[in-house]
Amino acid sequence: MALVGTPVLATPAEAQQRPTQGQADSPAFSPFTLPGTLPGGARGATTEESEVFLSTLRVIRDFGLTSYTEDELWEKAIEGLVRELGDPYATVLTRREAEAFEEESTGNYAGIGVQITELNGEVTITAVFRNTPAEREGLLVGDRIAGVNDETAEKWTVEDASRRIRGEPGSTVRVVIAREGISQPIPHDIRRERVHIPAVTAERIFDDVEYVLLDRVARNSAAEVDSVIRNLNGARGLILDLRRNPGGYLDESLRLADLFLDRGDLLATTKARRAGQPGEPEHEPAYARMAPRVPDIPMIVLVDGFSASASEIVAGALQDHDRALVIGERTFGKGTVQSVVPLPAGRLMRITSGEWFTPLGRSLNRPRDREGRVIEPDTISEYTTPQGRRLVGGGGVAPDLEIRTDTLTLGEQQFIVAAVEAEIPLAQRIQESAFAVAQDTRQGGEVPDGFPAAALESFLSGLRADGISADVLTDEVRDYLEWRLEVTLYQRLDRGERALEAQSRRDPALATAVRLLRESRDQRDLFARALEQGGPPQPPAGAVIVRASAGN
């Protein structure tokens, strides 16, 4: 699956750090020569180390058995320099990587505004985004890409089609589509535009619970969430789902927390060195500037082990101020801040420039070894919130109520293994089957209550024909496949609320959040009910618990 479009490079991506001064004025190194002014503004004679460095490059270039161009040697030097920092997040991005980074972190594209997926061997449009050139041109979900400009799409992959549809804003691309029921391909001359893909999805589920999914902390995420929570009429509670949210912009995460906390509340504290200045890092607090948008509605935040960085800032701030109950699993524990600084030639450098702390002073960083394995601490701090609730430290955001992600049963695992051995692309088959039912529904049928039995039998028959034995396709596996097909069907029909309601049958964290919100009178009652049901995860065996005062 791919989003079709070319990234739009707007302002340089920065993670709530002070603007890096003097970037445009910094002198560039000429190949293997020393400038009169060294980086950082130090003038005068060069150091012995810099002379040795450049001489080493010359020796490798002139005498090494393997011949390298000067560009290759500079690239290796950059890689070695960054690697020796010992910073697991530091990297210098190529131009293409920088463009992909901007796409991911901003949600901005220059394209036509469709999502494409390979279905039944053809590149198929599976989503048409609102207020985009594709929507205005009349492209439909289910249209198949038959060609782009003067090329036919036979045997194209999603990447092949995406690369050809992409282009500069204002340019025109001819997209030829094949549509069900029409014998001839249909050409569309479409003017590419800037397209923004929202990071927020909101649905009213079970009639009275507002569900907000934030899949990344991108630019404008706070404004998108704000537009949702301004219209919570009739909602008994609010769920903010931050599971699998890898983070994003620090300043945007502060704006998100500000929506729910009171003016003057501490949101987070960053510890960073002033850009370009020597000396020790400084602590800089960030405070809420607005009155809370929804001060009275009970609120739950869902997290898991993939919730990281900026999403942890949001969860930690709301938890510390007793504004939300946190349910799920301990988060990733990325308690550092990365600045992204523009470099020449359209490249970017990402480097760790600070640490951040929650309002109660928790550092949520979880140390890891070089393989990424968590190093469990010997001592764990315990914090007390204003309402007297105890929060467990130890890195990451420890949930107030631990509920682990549902796992496959033994029978379901055996089925997955059998599908792999039979070389059946199961996920794609599910997408294709649900897509076919969705297309039939769009052509005049009513939205089914669940996945149709006949379509399910056809799907299972296809699996048996491809070598899956009847012994593997047990009632348990049948129920599992029916559930996956039902969720996918409602997603294809743009019935997000039905998809989530179906998802909750095998999503214990979501199901628990809905139940607790519907049972609770207010936020305090919500905390009390959660405490009766369980609590935070247990500390590692042998760890010493230490009480911490606020700010320490």
C-alpha cells in the first residue's frame, strides 16, 4: 500500500528545539582542503586533529588498494563520525531519505490524493482522499490503474505506479483507469496539488464513546484533535488511542497536552544545550497556555510498547495531572529529543539534542543495549499524583491498568504457519475478499451485519483449494478469519465505527476502555474502577522501589 504524492518541503523539521542559527553562513569544506573558518566560528590556524583527518583522507585516496572518489570518502567519513557519537538516533539522511522523512512527519504530499494497493494482481485505488484532485476528477475506490501518461501498467507494482504518478505541484499527469462495467479505459488529466493526509481518525462508537486515533504526532495534529473534541455532544467519555504511535514533533505534542490541561499546568521539561553554545545543558519548562477544552468528560489513553517519543509526552502529561487513565502496556521509553537540522544538497541531520521529563519529573527513557534490548533498572522510582495516585517509574509510561495485546491461539498460529507453507498471501486475500463484498454493497446493497456467510464460505473454499487441510480450518480458525474479514469489510466501506466495534471483540484494551467509560460517573470514579480491576505492571524481580518527590 502506498500514498501517491511527492513530499512538500516546507519549513525545516525541528523537534521543539531553538532554531539553529547560522546554518546558511557556515562555510563548506572544499574537497580535502581546510577552510579559513572552522565550523562553529573558530578562526585562525587549523588544529592538528583536523590536519591529520584531511591528510588521512588524502592517503586513502592516493595510496589505498581500493580506489574511492572524493565523494565516497566524504560519505564514509560522515558515517564514521556519526557512528562514533554513540547516539542511536543520529544519522545524516540522503536527499531521498529526507523527502521520505518530510512525508512521514508532516503528512504533506504533492500528488493527486489516492491510496493504491495491489489487489488480484492489479494496482487498485483503495482510498480517495477528500478535497483532493482525484476526488474532484471523479476517481473511485475500485478503479484500477491501467496506465500513466504514455505507459501501460501491465505487471506494475504499487511502487511503479506511485513513482510515475508523483510529480511537482502544478504539473499535470494523465492517469488511465479501468472501471468495472466500462469496456474502455478512461483517461484523466489531473493537475497535481499539495495534499495533506490527516494524522487523526475520529469515530463515535457504541453510540456514546468518542474514539480518537492519533497515528503520528505530525504537524497540525493538535488542531485536528481540537476540531474533534469541540463536538463531543452526547459522549459519555473520550478514548485517545496512541498505540503504535512512533511520535513526531515535540512542540506539537505539547499543544496536544495543552488541549486537556489547565492554563499554567506544567506540560514537560526539556534538558538541552543552547544551540551553538558550549556549557552544561539547561532545563526549560513548558506550560499550558489555554483553558482545557473538555474539562469534565472522562478520558482514557491507550498505549502499547510501540508508543514512543512525542506520544509518550502526551500520555505522561495527562497521567501526571490525573486528567486521563492510561490503559495498555508500558510504552517504548524514548525520553530523548532529536533535532533535525538542514544540510546542503537537500540533506538533513538528525541528532539527539536533549532529554525530556514529565510534569512530576519522570525521565521515561529506557536504556537499551546495542541490539535494542531493554536494560532493566536496579532501582525504580515511584511518584504520587495530585490526587494521590501512585505512578510507577522505570522507563516509559507505565499504564495505570495493564492489559496486554491479544495473542493468537495455538490453533490460529498453526493455521498461519500452514498458510505460509502453502505460500498463500493471507493478508492480501483478506483484502481482496473484503474489497469484493464492499464493491457489491456500494452498487446498491445494504451494509451487511457482519461478513456475509456465502462470501466466507467462498473464502474458505479458496484456502482449501490452495492446500489448507480441513483439520487446520477448525471452528476457532473460522471465527478468527470471519472477524478479520468483517473488520476489513467495514474499513473498505468507510464505516470506521463498525470496524472498531468489531475490532473490540479481540482488542481487550479497547473493550475495557469502552466498558469503564460507560460505567463511570466522572474521572475519579474511572480511576477507582480501574484500580479495582488491576493496576500497573509489576516491577522487574529484585528492583528496589524508591519514593520520589515532584521534580526529582
